[in-house]
Amino acid sequence: MKALRLGTRGSQLALWQARTTAALLERAGGPLCEVVVIKTSGDRLAEAPLSEVGGKRLFVKEIEDALLRGDVDFAVHSCKDMPAVLPAGLTVGAVLPREDPRDVIVLPSSAGRPATLDDLRAAIGGERRIGTSSVRRIAELARLLPEATFVPIRGNLDTRLRKLDDGLYDALVLAAAGIRRLGFTDRISFSLPVEACVPAPGQGAIAIEVRADAAATRRALSAIDDPETATAVEAERALVAALGGGCQTPIGAVAVASGDGLDLHAVVVSLDGRQVVRGRDRARRAEAATLGARLAERLLAEGAGAILEDVRRAQS
């Protein structure tokens, strides 16, 4: 095949993901890749809170448009940024092996490392400023840290860490995957247990989006697909689609493969953290989409629909 054009955002993490994908594809005997940086609405609105400007969909729209026009041959995204239902004509061509999907707390470089949730509450309890732009993280952590103040933060990882160390924030909530991939693992102060803070659907996974009719490109990408991660992500995305949720709704979901089985853990939380609907279910990996839809139905029956409707009204 001729060289493929790989569409991506220009952030530190996005470029790491794109270059890693290109290297994996070449190592698997596939074609060389030309990285094409596409500036998205999310990048142009770098200072605005995501919940006010349309959510994480803004990080993929222009890239998907370029893909549909044929300006690029495939695109690489953080899976959690992708809409649960893709535009007509596009599909997920591969998913790379997943990093740690959990959320983590990052404290100033001079601070210690809490060993337990109680230690964490003691370290950042009270009227502390916690940096995060995620509606889901705020909703989940409002239960753990009810006195904390959550303050929006955007920008590359090194920018966020500098603001933290300069005293503009008392703590940050970030995805473990991005920190690890960019070489800042030593800055992780505390990894939040899934039982306390369920990660965003797709968190820690890198998804490759491609035109559904691009058969040769899809065949090339299949060589780097990780089936275990792909089925986990399929279950999580099916749950979000069945709930009718988007990227800026307080839905957490993470699936873990074990042998031929898949264990899905999900939560829907009100914006103030006071209402919570949790659920877990298990199925064979071959039934990933069914598993996600089934657990979503159970959550809706237990009140998740009313919570999400309140969220939509608050955000409209």
C-alpha cells in the first residue's frame, strides 16, 4: 500500500498516540504513515470549560469531517473523546492495548502520597481547589470530597502540572493513561479505585477511526487491533449509546476481560453527586454489545434516565 495519511490533533498526548500507532503499523508490516495535524474546535476554544462549548465532541468533529472528505485515511483518538454513535460512513478500525483506565489524583510536587482514601481526604479535604473540566469526575468526587471546590483546567499536561506546582490549584484529577504515556508516572499521588470513581467509557484506550468502505486500510489496521481491549470498549460504548449519553455527561463505565468473559462496571451520577445509580454485569466477550445494552436497561430502570434528563436540562 502507499503511505497512509493519519489525522490527529496536535496536543502532546495526541501526537504521542499518533506516532505510536504509526510505529506499530510499520512494525506489523503495514504501510508508512504521514501524520496530518488537524486543529479542532476544542483546541481553538482552549480556555473555555468543555461543558459550556459542546463537550469533547469538539475534539473529533473536524478530524471526522476530514476523514469523510478523504483528506486523511484514518484518524487516531483517545477513545473517551469519541461519540458513542459514529457518523454514517465511519467505523472503529482498531483499538490499541489499553493503559491503566483509572483516574488519579496529582498533588503538588512538594506533597506526600496518600496511601488510602482517608489519607486522600485529609490531604485535600476542606475548601481546596481541585482542577478538572470533567462533569463526570466532579459528580463522582463530590461524594468523596464534599467540601472541595472544583475548578476548570485545560491545556497540555506540562501546563497543568506547572499551574498546580505554582499554587493555582491544590490538586488535579487526571487520567492515569495520559500521565503514564507522557512519562510523568512519578507525579501520580493516588490512583482512585474503580469502586470510588468509575472511569470514563473508553478511558485509557486509543481508537483508530476509518471509513467503512476503505477495505484495504481496514485490513492493514486489523494487524494492530487488540481484541481484548476492543471488546471491553465495545461494551462500554454500547452502554453509553443505550443510555443516550454524550462525552459531557456523568456516566462512568469500565469493562475488564477475564478469559472469555467480560465484567462491566457502570455508574450514573447526578451533577451534585447526591444521586447515584450503580450496576455490574458479566457476559462472554462475544456478547460485548449486548452486555452494555443490557446493563444500560437495568440502570435506566433504577433511575438513571431521570438523572440524565436533569443533566440535559441543566446543560441546555
